[in-house]
Amino acid sequence: MTRPSIPAQDVPGPRTLLVALHRRPGALDRVVGLLRRNGCTLHDLTFGPSEEPAIDHARVTITGAGAGRVATQLGRLVDVVRTRELVDLLHSPSAALDPEQPRIDSQADGHQHTER
């Protein structure tokens, strides 16, 4: 008997999601509840305010069989403004122009170097 293959989006492995959500009571709890319902294991959660006054940002690293579906389902939550997977940001052609992506500036020997 053969086991059904797992779709590529559901291959187990760490996935990092960047989530922007409204600053409302229970918003983060609803995000974490969605992860739990999909059988995801939460490895890392970083949460804090954004430059926008009523929006908070969360960076979530998860694994599990349902991890591939989570990004799509997070977008359906009322409190979530936008969701991006970090891999998408690193490999998209517009990643260099994305204002939400961290920017690192350094200077050595009079030459300036910028990384995104």
C-alpha cells in the first residue's frame, strides 16, 4: 500500500511568516489559535508595533503538516492585514523594493555597502 504524497506546500520544515495585524484585543490569540488548529508547532514568535499607528507585526516560525496552508488561512482572519512568507520575500523580483524588508547599511574603507 502506498502512502499519498504530501503536496509541496505542506512539506514539513521551518517556515517563517511575516504577519501584519490590527492592534485589537485578541488578535494575536486568533493567529496562534489558527496555528494550533492546523497542527503547527510554533518555534519562534516575535511581536511588536509597526510604523503604522494601529498595526502590529508578528514574525512566526512554524513547522508541521499544515504549515503550507497557514499563510492562506491567515489572510482570511479579520484582524490580519497582510501575510507574507519570508521565502517569498527573498526570492521575489520586487523584494529589493519592499519597504517592510529589513535593510542593513555598512561602511568600510570609505565604500558604502547596502544589503536588503
